[in-house]
Amino acid sequence: MIGNSRDGIGVATLCACALAVAACGGAEGEPNHDVDRPIAISYPRFDGASAYELVRRQVAFGPRIPGSEGHRAMAEWMEVFLAERADTLIVQRFTHVTVGGDTLPLVNLLARFRPHESPSVLLLAHWDTRPKSDEAYDPEDREKPVPGANDGASGTAILLELASMMQGSPAPRGVDLLLVDGEDYGDFAEGLDVFLGSRHFARNLPEDFDPEFGVLLDMVGDRDLDIYIESYSNQYAPEVVDLVWNIAHGMGFSDVFHRRTRHAMRDDHIPLNEAGIPTINIIDFDDYPYWHTPDDTPDKVSASSLGVVGAVMTRLIYRGR
């Protein structure tokens, strides 16, 4: 994942009581929140249990470190998955030479739905994983790769599940789903060899790409989900923060989406904001001891948590104009 400094609903129409958002999840994804709360507007149902299986699918590839076999195999799988669902798929293949002289093969994927409708909503997540577990308690574990179930796979799983949803139930607006590579490779303290995919994308925006705003999903699968307002998001895109938090609170998720600002995270939203796209970061960086360790595994992720964030993103996409 990221460098940081601490500051301080198959698609079917939802009726009022169906915001269980498939938070059922099964034995490994027990619900942590009372998500059976009434809502007034019908919209497609985000399947949190399906998103959880997409987390497991990603981790099954092994480490998704640029240049590794798991990285290559998952990139191929995602390209097929998204091409079957999106109206248009743009694949950006590029390389990056690290400060150590290694050449990394990298892949961004932009899945576009109703691409000729402007402005669009942009949702993004990073799909790569970190080469080393530098935050592991045991020094002997620090050279191990990070499985990336929460850090990487959780946000990616929500975007992939949204792609399946929109294939069956077209959104009322343009939607762009961006999977960026190379976020988690290098040195966050020095800003070296990190955020590679988002930086490349920000420098190479596709033609006719006109998002109204962006939302980054990072580490959104924690079984005990607490999302605070991220400081750079509030600085760059306060209107987007208000929009998303108002939606979440209107759905009854005020116990998850807290109105307080708590962290300042250098993350993939920064290059997009610098490119003129107001983008916020939805991230749970509270009390996740498995971050950048070999223990960031699917059992630490909840279908309920994925369902909550996915439901909020669904409402964001399908809300009235």
C-alpha cells in the first residue's frame, strides 16, 4: 500500500430492506455491521459475498509483484474479465526503471461504461502487491511478499464486482473503473518507485476522458471497518467528500463513515488531483496490524465490509442526476 503520516448490492433491484449487501459472506466473511437498514431508493444490489470471492481469487494468484508470475497471470485474467463486461477497455502497458536499475513491466486497465456520456464518475484501486513485508513484527518475515488481501485486493474486488453489476444493469451515467499498477513497490518515505500506475495514467490521460471526480478505494475490507475523512481528500476535493459521506450516512452507515479527519495519506489519489481531477481516498488505516505483513490474508477481510463500501459506491453511481 501506501506511505502515510497520521493527522490527528447477481444484479437485481433492491427493495427497501435489502441492504444486506450480501454481507452474509459465508463462514470466512461474517457480518460485522447491522447492514439490514431501510433505504428509500431502489437500485442494483451490490454482492459483498461475491466481492469477497474476488478477493480470494486474486490472492490465489500469489504475490502480484510487478514482474512476477502472479502479476502476469492476474493481469491477463483481469483483462479478460473486464473486456467481457465493459463497453470499452483501455490497457496501458508501460515499464518503469527503478532506482536500483530493475525494469518493471506494469499494466493499468481502464474499464469504461457508457464512455460517451460526460462527465463520468471515476473509481480506482491499485491491484499490485508489495514485494516485502517491511512492517512484519518478526524480522525473519520482512523479506516475505505481502499477500495483499486487504491492501490491493479489497478495492480491486469492489471495482470488479461493480463491473459485473453494470454489465447487467447499466448505470445512468458514464463510469470509469481504473485499476492501477505499481502503487506498492518502492520506498514511500522517499516517494521512490511508488504510485507508478497512477502517475503514468495522470500523464497519459485517454482521449474523451472527462471525469467529474474520482474515488480511490484502498484497504476497504477490514473486518472491523472504520473509515475517516482523509486529509488530502478534504483539501483537494471537499465537495466529493461531502457527497460520499452524505450518501453513506443516508444509508445508515454513520458508524463506518466517520465525519472526522484522521489521516493524511500519500496515495494514488494525489497524482490525479495534481492532474486536475478532484479525487478522494476511501481508506481504513485504523488498527490493521496486518498491513505490509505476510498476514494480510483473506481471513482478515469481511464480505460485510466489502458490501458496505460497495453499496455506497453503487448508490454513488446510480443516484439520480
